[in-house]
Amino acid sequence: MISIHRDSAGGHPAIGRTMGMAPATGQTILAASWRRCMGDYALDPSGWGQPDLLSCVELRQSCDKAGPLLRFADPELDRLHAVVGSLDYAVLLADSTGIVLTRRTAQTVERGCRRWHLWPGASWNERDEGTNGIGTCLAEGRAVTVHMNQHWRVNLRYLTCSAVPVYDALGRLAGALDASSFRPDPDGREVALIRIAITEAARRIEARCFTDLYRGQMIVRMGEGDEGEEGDGSSAPMLALDSDRRVVGATQAARRRMGLAPGDDLQFCLMDGAMSGVSGFREAEKAVVDAALASARGNVSAAARQLGISRSTLHRKIRALSGGEDA
């Protein structure tokens, strides 16, 4: 497997054939990050980064800017730490700039976590700290694991960090959820478990933000699709519909599937057929139809009334969405 390692001089990135613990896409992300560290940032790999932690006032300001993200993340951080804490991993939530807002750590590793800046108020921006879990995840907008010597800075070689993006209710990158350890298994055998756990936690945080913003609206979950479509899986494809069955909200995964930009206002009706030729919209339309039929317990007439269309129109849409004629 292709992986990244340091050359004999200990400073510059090299790509060679070695035994690795990350998939090919992960190695591509790490290689791109190392190129940025060397070329764009001109970071000295032997230098010591990690400035002092933010003051209490500065940290409070960062937490205030995060809005409701912290409130919705709290129970998920507790749940996640219950899974990974026994492996000596700390759980960190960072904002979109890489500043750690909150953490969950076992009391036995608190001193080490503070020493390694796995702590609120630490900044893990890739431009300043080089390749690392939080910073590289935010720079790429994708999940990443940085295992020991895969860090750009030599002094971080004892850390293993896995991070996934966390999105807000409007599909925007809100931060990164990270699990880090300063005494990991050198072979990285726990990484797969860690990645699954933090990905599921990130999805639940996004879902909490989404359902809170669109309280009182119909929430529809689209099909998951394949991994290639959905990226790293840290966003769940969900739609919010108003009483007229117009789409008023969509998560990051749903927006990506339909070709919509994060943060854009949404006010379109899936049932008018205007976008039925677009694959993402057809899938969203199918999700809405399925939800209406489920709510009406299979009664087509009742489902049609919910959707504000005629019974014959709904029958045509069902046939079209099942591979029959066009709606």
C-alpha cells in the first residue's frame, strides 16, 4: 500500500511502498497535505508549533460563535468517549478554524492531553501545525486519520488523530470531530473502530442540528447511495419539507447529491416535475413520495392529498420513479 514516510534526512516528505494502515484515498489526502506544508506553508517539520492555549475569554468567544453546535454535540461526545476512552483516546470538537472548543478525556490521561494540546483552546489549523487530524480534515473537508509519523511536524510523531467533518443544518462545514491519543497502538489496529464511531457521532450531531432548525417540518431521509456518492459518510442525506411539500432544508449530503451549494436558501417543490431529469432530484422526489405513502399507510389517494397533487399524477410519478414512464 502506498503510504507517506520521512526521508533519511528526517524532514522532507516522501512517498514509497510500505505497509500502511490507511486506504488509498487517505494516503492521497496525506500526500496533498504534506505538499501544502512544504510548498504553500513553508513549515519547518523540525520546528515546534503549538502556541499557547487561548485564554478563557478568547475560548468563550469561540464557543459563542459556534452557536448551538456545542449544545447538540454534548450528548454525542459523551457517548463517543464511552466507546473510545478505554483505548486512551481523547474526544475533541473543533470549530471551522481548528480551535478545540470542548473535549472528553479520562482523568488518567488529562495531564498528557493538556501537554499535547488535546485540550480546549488549542489551535490545530493545518497552516500553522502542519498535517494533523483536525487541521487536515478541515482543509480537505473530508475524514482523515494521521498516524504517528504521518504528521508533518516531527514532534507530533507520537500522536494518532482521526477526524471527520461536522456540518451545520445548512450544509456548511461547522468544524471537526476528532479522537486523538498520545499513546496509540503503533500498528493502528484501533483506527477502523475509531473512524466508525466518530463518523456515526458526526452524523447524529448534524441530524440534531437539522431537526432542531426545521422543527415542525416533515423530515425525509433519502437513500444512502454508495460510498463514492456520499464521500466519507459523515453527513446523512435528509430533507425538510414545509406544509406545501416544498423543500426548505437539506443536509450537506442531500445538497451534494442534488448539486446544491451549502448555505443556499431552498424553496422548490419536488412534485412539480421541473427537475425530474436530474438524478439527485429524482432520488429526493422518490424519498418524498415514499414518505407520503408510508404516512398514508399505502393509501395513494391520501398520499396524493398530502403532496398536493392528484391521484393520477401520483400514480404516474410512482411508475416513473420505479423505472416506468416519465412523470
